[in-house]
Amino acid sequence: MLLRLARRWQSLDVEPARVERATVEHGTAGGRATGAIVDAAGGIVLRYLVTWDARWCTRSVDVERASGPALALVADGRGGWADAAGALPRLDGALDVDLAGSPLTNTLPIRRLRLAVGGTADIVTAYVPDDGGPVRTSPQRYERLGAMQYRYSSLDSDFSALVDVDPVGMVERYEGLFARIP
């Protein structure tokens, strides 16, 4: 069965607000998301294509950013990453990608982890900033508080937020940062 969804989120933390538009397709072999984050004038901040395997581990990331170079990364699904120049050991251990300004990429670890209510997991992501900076690892924690709610915590800062999801694990509201819009 193929799951096909279109979603939009509005940022709550920047003025003027940005909007992310994404189309997600997921089947038994894995899935893909294509999307863009646009500013209030409709200018592209970031455009992406992310693919994942059946376990929801990121397998490729292609990003065009308004500021900074484009990225084309591949992941082996076991924590290894590479670009056209070769292996990227600085990203070792990351199973998920985290695109700055994108609530969509929270879906990947939420689906992959399959936490029971009360469960907690620490992960490492390959964090892609939208300002053109280099990709780096970002240690994070997900705690499932209820059937449709998680607490996200950055493990290298004091940031923490509640994340409400829909029945398929897509973000509905990310406290203080994003809200899904029709």
C-alpha cells in the first residue's frame, strides 16, 4: 500500500512567517519527500528531496538553499554518509536528516523509533542548516508522552519542545516553531 500525503506548515518563530510545502510518498520499500520552504514573498529558502528505506532511515538528501551551496548526500542506513567527494566521517552515527526549518524531517525518527508511550530514545541526526553552513551532527532525544505527543530535546543545547503528531506520525504542531495549515 502506498501512502501519499501533501502537507503545509507555517513557522511561528520568524517574521515574516515561512511556509513549508511537502509531498510524501511511502510504501513497503521506503519513501520520499519533496518539498520547499518559502518566505513571505514566495522566495525559496530551501528546496529538498529526501528518501528513506523501509525502516525510515534516511538514504539520500538533495538540498538547494538560497544561501549556500547545494547538497547531495547519500546514507547507508547504518550511520555512514557520503557526498560526491567521498565519505563524511563527521556525520557518522546519524540515521536521520534534520533540515533546518522543516517539521517534516521529525517524522523520520518518530516513525523509525516506534516508541511506546513513556519511551525515550537518544539519536543523532545529520543537521542541514538553511543559512549555507556545513552539515553537522545533532544529538537529540525523543520522548513519547502520549498517543499523539512527543517531547523533542536537543542534547547539545537547552532547547526542548512538545511535538503533536497526526495518526501517521506527521507533525501537527511543534511548540513555538511550527503549526500545520490547510
